[in-house]
Amino acid sequence: MKLIKVDPENPEKEKMALVRDTLSSGGTVVYPTDTVYGLGASIFQEEAVLKVYHMKGRSLNKPVSICLSTIEDIKEITYLDQFEEEIIQKILPGPYTLILNKRDKVPSLITAGMDKIGVRIPDNAICREISREFPITTTSANISGHPSPKSALEAQREVGDQPDIIIDSGPCSSGISSTVVDLTVNPPKIRREGEGMGKILQVLEC
């Protein structure tokens, strides 16, 4: 395991390249988001995704969400209608996990065999940079059922030295898990209340 400190406002290019190389070769990474610290693997590296499930003690029957860099990336892996895209444009980047209908290119391991996927674009430069070339898992870096970690140290206490890299950029600004919004139903439904509830309620009422 390698611990690297990264400037949250201006992530060093060399360090970000190292993280992307690690992920692309089947490694796993603990990284900060705008809510809590996450556990990342390339969604196209099956063994790495299985490691994420193992580190968390998470059932394979439970899907994990994915982190993306841009709204265009979302279009590559999900089917978006005009209404969904309008909502996304208003709230992302931000502390939201949006449930959308997935395209076939998304591995079924990530979605536990379901045809929907939870997607995030956090308001955090580090995770947007490391997911720039391919989607990565974004599930809290803790044992399932334990509190979500707000810092790299808390994450390391949970998952130990199992990840290949732990990125330390200081405590997350929020420390509260993302709000989960299901956009595949009409009207959209809040599946989990979390950070950013006030804004999403305003957007959905418009």
C-alpha cells in the first residue's frame, strides 16, 4: 500500500497519472469525494471490483455506484432522456448519486445483474481527474454497516493496507453520504437522504 498526499485544490498531474495507471492495471484506490472517502477500482477490471467487494465485506447481490468525470461520460454508459439531462445539468458536479438506466457496456457485476446504475460526478477535482479515462467504483471506503470515513486515516482504519494506494487530501468537506435520486421513475424519487437535500428538492419542484 502506498499513501500519497494530494493537494485538493490543484491535484498534482504526476500523482494523478500514477493513480490512473494503478487503476487501469487492476489496482484499487482509496480517494476523497465531496462527501466521504471512496473505494475505487476500474469498473472494467473484474478482479479489482471483486477486491472492492471483499474489502468492504459487501454482498455481491448489492450493486455499487460509479464515479465519472463529465456529463458526457454519463451519456456514454446510460440512456438519458431530455428531462434527466436537464436535472443532471442543474445539480452536477455535486453530492448526488443518480440512478439511471445503464447501457450494455456496464458490467453486470457492478449492478448486481440489474439494468440500472448509480452514477456520481462529485464536486471534487481529485476524483474527477482519476475517473477521467474510465469509470471507477464509488462506494464508501469502510466495512459494510460501519460509518462512512471522512478522512484517509478513518478509511485506512476500515480497510487497512489492502488498497494499492490511499490518497490523503485532508478531511472531506461534508462527511455526509450523497443523496440518492432515482431518475428512472416518474416523478423522480429520493432513495436516500443525504448531503444536498435542500437543492435537489428545489430542482425537482421546478
